[in-house]
Amino acid sequence: MTVRLAGYYNLPMPRFAAQQSDLFAPAPAPSDQAPAPPPIDPIVELHQMLALVRAAERLPWPDLPAAMEWEYRVLFLAGQSGAEGQRLASAIMDETERLFAAQEREQLAPAYGEAKTDLA
């Protein structure tokens, strides 16, 4: 049994609200989507990373998780690029260790009463 109140639902409700898309409409064609960026050669990216850490006097990452992410990226790219990638990754890790050691010396210097020295 349906009860109708006077003044309610006088006009039929539209089937779709304005700006509402059809739930079962076919998906848009792939050509409507933005094209994917071209892939970067892992060797090129490793060379860029090596240049960055060689030029740095301090760690270029704000915290340890960011540094770990960087190291994982280096290892991933090295795995994709063979022997040359392994050599570049080794050089990057050596430079990263140099930067960590410099940061540690800088942090420990005040604790031992040593004067800060510039590494440059």
C-alpha cells in the first residue's frame, strides 16, 4: 500500500542528475589518455645520480627513509643494466658512504669538543 502526501513528488524525478555519467557506458578510448613519458635509460639515470652525489658535500636527502629509497632505486637500476650498472651502483654507494661519514663526523664533532671543519 502506497501513501502519497499532497505536495510531495509532483514532478517526476529525472533519471540522471546533471553532470552524472552513465555507470555502464563504455570506457573512453585509450587515445584520450595522456601518453606515458618515455622511459629513461637506467645507465643514464645512474650517471646522473653519480654526478649528484659526487658534487654533494652533504647528504642531499632530508632523512634516512629518503636515503634508503635512493639506495633501493640505485640497486633496482643496477639490476636492469648489467655489469656497467653494477660498477656505477658501486661508485654511487661509495660516494653515499662518504656523505654519511661526513655527516656523522659533523654531528659528533661538538660532542667531542672538536672544531667544525669544512670538507671543501
